[in-house]
Amino acid sequence: MNEKILIVDDEPRYLRLVEANLLPEGYHVLQANNGQQAVEMVALHKPDLVMLDVMMPVLDGFQALERIRDFSSVPVIIVSAKGEEQDRVRGLNLGADDYILKPFSASELLARVRAVLRRIQRPGPMSEGVAIFRHGNLTVDFARAEVFRDDKMVYLSATEYRVLLQLVQMYGKVVPSDQLLKDVWGDEYTEDKEILWVSISRLRQKLEDDPRNPVHVVTRSGVGYIMPKLEQ
Amino acid sequence: MPDTTTLTVPLSPQELQALYEISNAVAREPDIEKALEHIVKLTRPVLIFDNIVVYVKSSDGMQPAFARIVGRGRAAEADLAWGESIASNVINTGHLEIVEERLDNWEQNRLNLRFLLALPLHGGDEIQGAVVFGRFGGPPFSQEQIRLSEFVATHIGQLLVRQQLVGRIAVLEAERRLQTIQENFIAMVSHELRSPLGFIKGYTTTLLRQDISWDENTRYEFLKIIDEEAEHLRGLIDNLLDSSRLQSGAMKMQLQHTPIDELIREIYHRVKRLSQSIDIQLDIKQSFTTWVDPVRFTQVIDNLIANAVKYAEASPISILVDIVDKHPLTSPKAGHIAVTDFGPGIEAEYVEHVFKRFYRVPGKTAQYGAGLGLFICREIMHAHGGEIGCESSLGHGTTFHLYLPLREETEMPSNNMESPE
């Protein structure tokens, strides 16, 4: 408990609304009025979760998310009135962990916040004792939750990291899509294939030399995803 | 040895020049009418004809699209329908045709001996129409002239195809523009409506949370927000309805002969009473009484004041009433009301657009607005036979000028809607 949540919106009434619902839950709430401020506050205060509006002056939510992802893997929920399919996919593509559409109810808001925070709080699936996992040019350091490709550190969002861990844990076996959704996102997400596709595609962009011919995160059509055993 | 039976007579330099210029005219002239004029002018010295008509195939046969009488037939200018039957044949068969018409008395009046040369106009895979050259009094068309006429027909065919394409592109463009406007409108309206709805939904469900009992102050704060946002939503819906009623002419003005100073004073005192924070001044230099719909006219003034509050935060607002000379309205004098703020102003390039439906000045940070308010103001002013104008200076402020025709009590406008558009 007492996670720090940064809420970003240029509408004081939205800030007040979200704050009013989060404070009684014991969260510590920080506020920013535009994208630029949001980026600065993420760097300065290292919040546990960011709730980001899209349409804002100075720097909009998408631009802010892009900058945040340059240096931080903090979970980000986009909260927007822009509900078009392409906006949603764009947000997820830029590394958002979830997307809430305005208008929303207080309970929906809290459920999403809890779900995203739950993801990062759950202990890693790897059994103790194994500190480093290698797969080709890929290295996962569990103790630090860091991922390297060719010895260069790769920034993964909290969600992407959890997807990767699921595949590592089941190394050499297929992980069904609905199980990935359930384990990483939560029970209420098992039907949301799109959110999984976007995360898998982002993981490949970051981890694979050739994202179109992946060797680390491989699709098993109609079933799920696998991190295949490599020929030694 | 050249085969003398085929048509190998070389073109004269004059003919070559004409061909070259015809090609040029077709390629360069965007207007089909002008291009045909060029062709007629260039062709006539080498082809020699008195009449030319271009028929274009239409859904119910064919229509003359262009006709010129350039030579000896000028006296018979009224008789433009000639060549119809030969043109229709050519369109049907797709082959060139030549006829010799001997009208009554042709031996005495050589204009009654007519040679008609008709050629199909090909464009793409289809026959687009036919061109008919008429020569009155002979001699018959020579083989070289027929060859030249084929060249001309090819170019006219291309012109027709191009014109069709231009027409189709224009239609598609217009459809695309309309669609973009509609899509923007739907996106904008849904966003505008969703914003207050989001607050109402959010704050209501917050109050309904069963795991928390909100204290009295918080409950009041949230309910007040819900109330204000519901009001905002109502205003948006009213504006949408008003603008579509004004657009379709379905809104009728309930005109009354009204003393403007009284009406403006009423608005002034109401604004003062409702929001002490607004610094509003009233300056009635010269009042007037004329025909207005008091409700709709109040709506215009309210809208201008609301805009000033919204876009010129914390600026004083001044309202001036007087009578001006030489305004280009019905009479030499017009009633004038000016609503001025001393805010940031509007950039010159945007000022002319502010009255357009759905227009919003780019870069303004104000939260809401569907771009309907000033459009509605303008439509209401037009319905009064009046006018609205905007004058703005960056860094100094903005003034909206309203002009009303001065009409005596006996001069009630008969037509309630006097929209100039």
C-alpha cells in the first residue's frame, strides 16, 4: 500500500475526481497539469503508477508517454475521451499498460488501478536461486528486473516484463494466450487479445534482431506464445 | 519510288504549324470551351469550313456542346441544329461519314450546296460524341483535309475525356470534403458531449461508492460540479439544436419593438448579480428602439459576454450602445452595440473565420466549445436584418460589433427570417 500515483490532466475537475477516489484507498496522489510536467514528475518522484490524459496543452499524453518510456518502465494507464480503436492501439503501442475510456465510473477506475498495481506487486514467477537467464543474445537479471540484448540494457514496461517472465518460466513450452492475459493482466482481461498482441509486438521490437522473424518470442498460431529451446 | 496511290502528300509548313499548335492548345488550355475556340481558329485556315458543331453523347442521345459559324453560313446563324442526323449516324457506327446536301435552289444559292464531314470522337474505349464540319458551296473535302480532320477529332476526343475526368474529380472532391466536415463534426460533438457527461458519470458514481461515506462538504462540492456539468451539457444541446434550426430556417423570430437600452440594462444587472467576479461596464451613449426578438437578442449578448469571460480571463468587459452613421445597412443610420474585452485578442488570420460554423481558433486553451456560439450569433443577427463583426488586436483585446436596422413601430419587418445567405 501507499503506492505513489501520478495523475495527469489539464482539467482540474478530473484531477479532483481521480484524487477523491484514490485517497481513501490509501494511495499517495501526485498531480500534473500537462505532459511536460508529467515527464518531469516521473523523473523526480518515481511514482508507482501514472494515469495520463491524452489531450493536453504543451505536451499531449502520447508524446509524454513516449518520453517517459525513454527512461522509465513505470506502469502507465491512459485515461482518455478519445476512444477510437486507433487511439487505443496507439497508446498501447507507445507502451501504455492499460487504457480507460472517459466517461468512466469510480469503480471501473479503481478496478483498473488495482489490476495494474497487482501486476507489478506479484512476486516474479522464477524460483529463487536462478539469478540470471540467458537465451541467445538475451539476458534477464531477475534480481534487478533488468533485461539486456547484446549486453545493452532494454527498457521494458512493467507489463512487458511480466509477459517475458511468463514465457521464461515456461521456457520451451507454449503459454496459451488466455493464460498470459489472465496471469499478467488479470481475470477481467482474458478476452482482450488485442492488448496482448500489442505487448508481444512491442516486446519483439525491443528484444528481437528481426522482429518479423522472432527467435525469443515465437507465435504458435491459434494457441499462444513460446520461448523455444535453442539448439546448443 | 513512293506509292502514289496512298496518301503520302507531305504536309505544308502551314499545316504542320497548325497541327503543332492544336496539340499545344489541347495540352495547355484547362477550359474546354477555350481550347475548342483555339482549335477552331487554328484549324480553319488549313481545313476550310464554315460551320463546326461538337455533339456529346448523353444518356438520352446526344447534345450539342459547342457550335461555331465562322464562314459563309453566318447569315444562317439561327440554324444551328444542322448536322444532327449525320452526327447521330457517326456516333452509332463509329465511322467517318461525308454527305453532300443539295437543298432547294442549290444551283442559284450556293449556300444550299452543303458538304458535311462528320467524325466520331473517341475517348478511352468509348465514343464520346461527334464533330461535324460544314462547308457551304464546295468544293468537296480533299483526302488531306479529311486526314487533318481526323487528327483534330482525336484531340477533341481527348479534351472531352479530360473534361469528364475533371468533372468526376470535382464531384469526388466535394463528396470527400463534405464527408470530412461531417466526420469532424461527429468527432467534435461526441467529444464535447462526452466531456460534461464524463464528470457527471464520474462524480455520481463516486458519491454512490458504498465503501465510503463522504462528509457534507465533499458531497456538496461533488453535487455542485454535477449540477454545473449538467447545465453545460444542456447548453451544448441547446446550441446544437439552435444552430440546426437557424441553418434550416425553422427558427422564427418573435419580434417586438424594443428599447435596446432597457434590454441591455437588464442583461447587465443580471450578470452583475450572478457573478460578482466579472468586471462589466455599461456605456449607453445613445439608445434606440427597434424590432428585435428579445429572447434571441439577449442570447447573442449573453454569448458574447460568456466568450469574453472564457477567452479573456479576468479582463474587464465593456458594453457600448449608440447609433452610427453610414453603416451599409438599410438606412443611413444603424443601431450599434459593442461588446469589448481587453484580453489576449485573436490573431488577424483567424478573425475572419470566427463566425463559421464549428470553427474554433487554434491554440486556445479553453476547455470546451463546439464552435457554434458565434455562428448562432451571426445567424440571429441576420434574422434581424442586422450584422455582426469582429475587431481584434493581439495583446489589446477584442470587440464584437452588432448592427441593427433602425425601424419605427409601424415598420415591422414582414419576413421574420431575413438571412442573406
